[in-house]
Amino acid sequence: MAGEKRGEGFHSAAGLIRYFDQEDEKAPKIPPWLVVALGAVIGVAVIIAGWQWPV
């Protein structure tokens, strides 16, 4: 039984590799530093909101 399921992982992963290998040229390109900066800004905004409006 274990021998039958041996090859399943590669075949199922092959479709995902092919799917993620293609990049869409129309997709917006977001630099990683922008994601980190937005996370920091949102975090600071939440902390300030907690000070302004305590529960």
C-alpha cells in the first residue's frame, strides 16, 4: 500500500510548480520593503488608537 502512494507527491506538486512558475506581467509589483513599512505603520496606528480610545 505504501508503494502505491509513492509517486503521488511529485505529480500533484508538478501542477503547482507550473502554476507558480508563470508570472503575470499585468500584476502589480510590490517591493518587500513596502509591505514591511505598511505593517509598521498599521501597527503604530493600532497602538495610538489604543491610547486614544481605551476600552
